[in-house]
Amino acid sequence: MAFFENRLKQVPTGFRKVLYINWPLVVLVIAVASVGILMLYSIAGGDFDIWARRQAQVLGVGLVLMFTVAMVPVWVWRSMAGAAYIVAFILLILVEIMGQVGMGAQRWIDIGPLRLQPSEMMKFSLVMMLAAYYDWLDIRKVSRPLWVLIPVLLTVAPTVLVLMQPNLGTSLMLLLAGGAVMFAAGVSLWYFAGVISLSVGAVAGVFLTRGTPWQFLHDYQYRRIDTFLDPSADPLGAGYNIIQAKIALGSGGWSGKGFMQGTQSRLNFLPEKHTDFIFTTLAEEFGFIGAFSLLALYALIIGFCMVAALQNRDRFSSLLIIGVAANFFFYIAVNLSMVMGMAPVVGVPLPLLSYGGSAMLVILVGFGLVQSAHVHRPR
């Protein structure tokens, strides 16, 4: 009881909690989400009801969730980290057993009237779990092999389940987010150097064994790699999406063609224009200036998160903020690499911009955790 009483004394109450919220971060998040609604309105040819209305409604619900999460003391989230991870992991197992199939993948599970995508829940459940683990662990043990193995298993286990759905994009996000929290916690760089070396060796092995009886991949998988490296080899098939995306990116020029004047999206040349490839529509209509402005807003969001993490004297809170910020950054990096042809298309949405309720809500709940750590930080 004494522990909880001491904790409660640290909790700001009433109006002070509202004042302690990181309001510049809130404004930046709303600004980026508003740009997304504007782009969805443009892509729909000026029809607000097709995509923009639902996105605006999800944003409203998400903001309510964000502020609700922010008002809960961060030590409550710490105490719930293990339970959140276990629930998300069990749901991932249930997806394999009784999940719903959509677009060739088994990623969803129906619970009553709700359709959940547990892999989205796992993104921040993993971050919470690792932050709580390193908050509990003696800092002198962080780089000892046994204590490094535990977070590796916590990260790899859900990654394998997500990869089986199959969902390469989210599995990659889980690995990167887990690695980011481990790096921030102070795990020795030698472990990361070893992982990078093994990854380089595996990639080299993929190419060197091609055409041999013991090749690492199937022939059709090698053909996918060929298409990624040279989309023009199959311009009307596997390479079509990225070719059209590059045309849209380049045709915007310096200042773009103007709002609702993008020919690639309006004439339906651009694939998945309201989800994965929404950035190319923005670049076509607003050009380099618009694209750079969006990236500047993203950079400010990540910057405010990192400043909040550095200022926070609570280890769990700092690692939690860094994990959420890293997740947000990897969303952006993977999506932009994908639409610019620098990485294979893996189906990762652009955060706060792409159409989709689940991703928007999860991201806003993540920022709610950031706000909770900021509002209830030791003073």
C-alpha cells in the first residue's frame, strides 16, 4: 500500500494534467492527420463520403482515446505491460487457428461485432513489455547473454507468428521496434554488429545459391527479387505498381500540379492510392514543397518525442517514449522506401495519412502512452 500511496502523491490532478500535456505534439499529430483527410477527399474526386468522412470519424475517436490514455498514470501502464503482451500474443495464436482471411492473408479475428488485427496491438504491447523488462532489470546485466536472450525471444516469438499470416511489413516493424528499445536500453553494440553480419551473410547466401540444388528460396521468390531490382522487366505485371508510383512522384515537380489535379490518381493509374501509396498522390499534387513539408511535420513529431524521452527521469517512461517514436519512424521509413522503389512493397501504411481505422487508432493510442509518460513524469 505504501508504494501506491507514494505513487499517488506524484500524480498531478485535475486541471494540472491538462496543462502538463505536450500540446505542440498534439497539434502536430492533428495537422498530419488533417492532411491525410484532405488527400483522401482529393483522391475521391471531391467526395467526402467515400474515405474522408470515416477517416475523420476515426480521428475523433482516436483523439478521445489518446487523451484518455494520457490521463492514466504511466505506472499503471507499466503494471499492465505483461498482461497486454500476453493478450496480444494469445490473439496472434488464435489468428492462426480461427483467423479471417482477406486479400490472401489471415490477419484478422472476429470477437463479437469487432474485427481485430492483433498484429497492430502487438506493436505497442511489445514496446511496453520491453520497456518494463529493462526498467526491472539491473542496468549492469543489460548486456549479459542470458538477459539479452529474454528480450530477443519476446521479440522473435510474435514476429514469427505475424510472418506466418503472412505479414512481412508488420513482422519487420516488430523486429525494428524491439531492436530500437534494446539499443536505447544500452545493450552492447557487439550484439547488433553480429545481427547485421548474419543478415548480410544471409542475403549473400540467397544470391550465391541461386540455381543450385540447395538454393535458399523458390524460383518464384527469386523472380520477385528480380522485379524489385528492375521493375521495367515486368512493367504490366509485378513491376506496375512501383513504376506508376515513380511517375507520380516525378511528375509533381517543384510545386505540384495543384489540389485535385493529380492525373495518376484521378485516372486510376496509381495503385492503392488511398492506402499504401498515398504519399505519391500528395507529391504529385503538391510537389517537392508539399512532400518536404509533410516530412518536416513528421520530423517535428519524432523530435518532440525524443526530447520528452531525454527529459524524463523514469527509465520505463523514457524507453516507452523511445519505442513509440521508433515505431512511428519505421512506419514512415518503410512506407517511403517502398513507394520510392528502395524496398519491396510490403504493405505498410503511411502513419496518420493512409486510409485505415486500425492503424490510426493504434498510432493515436501510442501517442497517448507518450503523453501519459510526459504528464506523469517525476518533477
